[in-house]
Amino acid sequence: MAAARPSLGRVLPGSSILFLCDMQEKFRHIAYFPQIVSVAARMLKVARLLEVPAVLTEQYPEGLGPTVPELGAEGLQPLAKTCFSMVPAVQRELDTRPQLRSVLLCGIETQACILSLTPDPRSCLGLALTFLCPQNTTLDLLDRGLQVHVVVDACSSRSQVDRLVALARMRQSGAFLSTSEGLILQLVGDAAHPQFKEV
């Protein structure tokens, strides 16, 4: 009996979705925030050109503010959340896309919402809530059998140690660590693509 072939992590527009996690006003102090938002904005532009759906979340917007305008997320309805994972907030979106195979994940506080380290989220207070989002989201999505592509140049944390450890943890769990450029070229697939020059 042949061994199961490992996933190659191919990304195709028709089976992918872009997740934009918690790029909000109160996180402007995070390392490389302007660059992170710029890369995420480019990913969103490409997603729109290639008709890849996009989902936007905000962590406790009453306290952490709205999504920053430079993301260019006009037309996307932000989904408010307090959980350290995007998955409960975006469950309906996931359920309506049976063809979905790949999630492209950009976000703030890599060690938090991208990967969960706290067994009981209610034990966290204030800004600590957002530390788990990308990591936790990654684990939840992997648990559902989806491929997760963490856009490393569009993810950051208050602490670079937290960022590096969270990225390593996500890779250990089976996520793909990719750059925006690499993912964009996979999505386009060919220099002859009609949208190639625009991306």
C-alpha cells in the first residue's frame, strides 16, 4: 500500500479565500505595522482582481478601534469578534464554500489569533485577547482539513519573539509559511494570465 502523498500546498483562485485578521487602529504600534498593512492591502487588491473572496475581522472594535483605512477594505463588512480565532466569526462563510481548500491568512498578533496558547480565552484581559488570533485561526482551520498559507510578510506581533515562535508553531502544525509574492504568483499561475500586469 502506497503512503499518503503529502499536501503540496498549491493555491488556486477558485478554491481559496483571503482572511484579514484584526488590522485595527490600536495596533499601529506593532512592529512593521505600515509594511504589514501595505502587503495585506496588496493581497486584497489581487484577491479582488482574481475574484478570490475575502473576509475581514475586528477584535473587540469598541475598544481596539476600526480597521485602518489604508488596508483598502471598503466594501468588506468587518466581522466583530472577541474570540482569539477568526473561525467562529467566519463559520457561515466557510460553510457556504464547499470547494474551499486554501486559506490565505494575514493578520496582527501572530501568536494570538493566528495560534492559540490560552486554554480559556476568558482568562485573558485587554490587549492580550488579540495575541492568539492568527495562530488560533490556523489551528482551527487545519483541524477542519483546510490548507493554511500564512502570509509571513503580512503578519506581525507586538513581540518579535512571539511572532517567530508562533510562525514556527504553525509550521509544526502543518501550515504553509509563504510570502505575498509567492502566493500572488501561484494565484496568477502564468505570465499570460489576463490580470498578470495588474498584480
